[in-house]
Amino acid sequence: MSDETRAPQPSTGPDGGASPADSVGGALHDEGKRAARPDEQSEPIMDTHETDDEARIAGVVVQTRADVGGKSDERVAEVLRQRFAQIGLELGDDRIRALAAEVNAS
């Protein structure tokens, strides 16, 4: 058997990553996997940034405005309470009333 017909041996790519020769059945071997550099993204971006409560509140306000904006302040406040409960946020009545007024102000 000549060298050209033998299966390639695993090797390290030029930048320390896997080379095509490391592929077996479409999968890459994990041995020798290098650590990510500090400036390199190594996880899905959504998993690295949590949304803070104020951003979640703003999102609920926008969606509520689209769904029930123009209804009575009491109805808007009721919807806001339900939606905040669904996402696990507890807001006081004063904040809910202020947000309901904000929904209807636009």
C-alpha cells in the first residue's frame, strides 16, 4: 500500500486547531483542544449576557402597549401584573400604575 492510499494520521492544524485529517465520520476529535483566547467567543452569545430587570420591564411595557394600549389604566395594570408574574418579577402597585399610565401615554 502506498502512502497516498493510507488514511491520514491525526495532526494539529496550523493555528493549533483540528485539521481535516482529525475528522472521523464527520466528528472532530476533542483531544488536544486548545483553550479559548480571552478575546475569542467560545460560547453562544445569548448564554453570556443576562437581561437585567429594567430591560425586561421595558420589553413588557412595549408588548403591553401593542396588545392593550388605549384600554383603561385599570385593564393595562391588570395585564402588566399578569405579565410580570409570568416572568417572575414583582413590582409594587405604584410602579404598575406608573407603567400603565406610560403605556397609555404613547
